[in-house]
Amino acid sequence: MKVATVHSRCECQVHLSAELDEQRVALRGWAVDYRKCQLAAPANTIGAERERFDVGWACPFCTRNTLRSFTGSALVFREPAAKAS
């Protein structure tokens, strides 16, 4: 399965990311702060069937719900990277 990664910033300046499958369903989300501390950030897509859709995150650092818009035609799908064992 191919995935696309979207990125944004929370209001607290934490870097938010999410992996989306080819149907634009969020597979996983994460957040990284300025110290490079990475935490899971639950992500969800809204209106994934539309060209312009939204991704919502629950920021684990400040507890805000962050909503950002993305354009489907701008997504780049790639095979997921192999996990190191």
C-alpha cells in the first residue's frame, strides 16, 4: 500500500505529520517538538472524498485540536519505508 505524508504546525509550534493511504484515510499521526521529542498525535481526515480535504490532529503537547486543509492532487504517494529491525 502506498502512503502520502502531510505536514503542518500546531499553534504551539510543534511539527505535526500524518501518513495517509490512497483513499486519504489517516493511518497514523505524530508530533515533534523543538527538542526532537516525538509523540503520537491522533489524526483523522475529514471530507477525504473531496479534492480539498482536511486533516485534524490532537496535539499531545498542548492538547489543542488542529485542523488543516490539503489538496488531493498535491499528494505524493510512495511505498512506506522499511522498518529497521
